[in-house]
Amino acid sequence: MAEVNARVQKHRAALRLAGLRPVQLWVPDTRRPDFEEECRQQSLRVAKVDQSEIELQRLMDAAALEIEGWSE
């Protein structure tokens, strides 16, 4: 086990020398029993808002067309 720890520390030291630093990232737990239902509910909410924001969608579509290479 000490050999593995030494290798990990060496690897981390090399990454730090390369200018990187470790960060902790929290993501949704896809294993939760209610995950699928929560995704469905959020998707329905977004779809409902999108339907009521037609003018905003038109504005965003027009803006996207002005970005070179966006539609290619």
C-alpha cells in the first residue's frame, strides 16, 4: 500500500509542477431512485417556459445566426 501511495503522491506532485491543482466536483447522483423522475419534471418545466418565451427564442436564434460557424 505504501508503494501505491508513493506513486500517487509522485503523480500529484508532477501535476502540481505542471501548474495544475486538484478540485472536488459534485455531480447529481444518477443512482438515486428519484433521479429519473426529477429529470422528467425539470424537462417539463423547461419545455413549459420555452413555449411561453417564443420572442426570447426568436432573439436567441437570430443571435446564434450572427456567430460565424455556428450553423456549420
